[in-house]
Amino acid sequence: MLNHILHLSDKIFDPSLPQKPTRDGYGEGLLQAGEENQNVVALSADLTESTRAEAFAKKFPERFFECGVAEQNMATIAAGLGVAGKIVFISSYATFSPGRNWEQIRTTISYNDSNVKIAGHHAGISVGPDGATHQAIEDIATMRVMANMKVFVPCDALEAKKATVAAAKIWGPVYLRFGREKTPLFTTEATPFQPGKAEIFWQGSKPQVVIISCGILLYNALIAARDLEKEDKIGTIVLNCHTIKPIDEKEITALAKKTGAVVTVEEHQVMGGLGGAVAEVLAKHAPTPMEFVGMKDTFAESGPPGALIEKYGMGVKDIKTAVKRVLRRRK
């Protein structure tokens, strides 16, 4: 089975696989970026510890600014720093930034192509007990539609660190999406991360469908791929589409043509998120039967993260069902 797994831990399906929240990767990446470039500065909206900006603040206090519970002010301060030559990171919960300060991000950051990186934390319904008011499930859609904005959704803490370091080296606005809960750490230092380049993480011997995923649900997609091949003799390709914008049109189109069936998997509304972005690509280059795994035009309730993922149709069994459904449609 390991010959199907590309660039990943050799213990990927081991129950003892280490777990770590993707927000930790942001903190580590921010610190590294600050060490590598003295122009890196960070701002927080009274959530320094929760968003893991604390290590940067302690090491570089002269480059850290606590803005308080004022996300709109934080965005406009960052915009000024960004056009003045700084590499600026701002962090808060995603429902507040970019949720509450979307207009300021649009008008002062994106419109001016200011060099600001927006770190949206506690995204998706896996924030769990905090409930719908804190479960950002629209942020990918609202950020990818913004001119000049790039959008990264890393799959685990190690990729989150790589994405943060990469964002510091890219000019202009970048949105980075992170989760709160511990999730499997299944990539390695050798796993490629190149902005705008989707990576194949699994490839069956006779692939019949491509599963395109981003963020922490990519791990569910890999488990589903293993099960489908073992139990149903259905070969799949699993594509890590960590960059939603600019999306890898070439790879997505090639794999859709190769398999003739596509399933997207994301912890986000299926409208406007990864699924919508992939559908736009295929409508232009290779119309293909698709199924969408994600939030279906609803808010979630409070509850344990794993239970919510299952209840709202984003578990392993739901991905397998979507694969079988799209294969029936293809036929």
C-alpha cells in the first residue's frame, strides 16, 4: 500500500501518528520568517496566544503590535505598514478577520496591493463547541474573490509552517487559513510546498476518480482513498490543493481528463470555496461530473469537532459515498 503514498509519512495510517493544530505551524512559521527578515512585523487583535503569535511577540517585541479587540483598525494599520516596506502578518479568529474587517482588507490592503498576510484562525466547524458564531465557513469564498489576494489552506501543522514562511516571501496580500484542533501531522519536511502548485498525495494503480481536497479534511480523503482501493477496488488520485488562489488549473484539468470524475472535499461551504473554484476551472477547460463534500448551505451547531464533521457530511464514509456517486454519474 505504501507505494501509493507520495511524499508522506511512512506511518500515515498509524493511530499513533503525531497530532498538532495547524495554528501551531503558523506560530513556528511566523517566528522563522521574523528571524530570516527584519522587515517582518506582526499584529494581533487581543488573541496573541490563541493565534500562536506569542513566540514572535516575545522574541521581537519591537516588531509586534497589540491592537486590542479592533480588527478593522488592525487591518488599516497593517495596510500602512505594508506599503511602507514592511512584511506584515495580522492574526485573529477567521470569523473576525477577515469576517469583521472584510471591507478594510478590501479597500486598504487589497486595493493598494499592500504587503499584508491575513492569518485566519479557528476556521471551519472543527472549532467545535464555540458554535456557529465562531465557525468560519465562508472565508475562502470571500477572500478568493478579492483582487490581488492569494489564498493558502494548509493540510497539517508542518505545511502550515511552510505556507507561512512562503507567504513572507511573496509580495502582496495573502490569506492563510488555520484550525484550532489537533489534527494528524502526516506530511514531512521533504513534502513539497510550492504556492500555486497542487501536489498528488495518493495515486492508485488504475485511478477512476480524483479527490481534490485542502486543509485538515485532506487526511479524511486519504483514508477514504485507502479504503476504496482495499474494499471496493476503486482506484483514486488524491490531490492536495493547498493553494485555492492562484489555483493549479493545469494539474486539475489534466487529472479530470485522466479520470473523468472529480470529488472536492473541504471544511467550508461548497459554494464559493474549493469546490466552486475547481468547478470554474473544469467549466472552462474540461467539463467533468463532480460531487462536493463540505457544508451544504447551512450553519453548524456546537459540539465535539469530530462529531460535527460526521454530522455535516464530511467524514470518511461521506467521501466514499461521494466517490461512488460520481462514478455512477460518469457511467
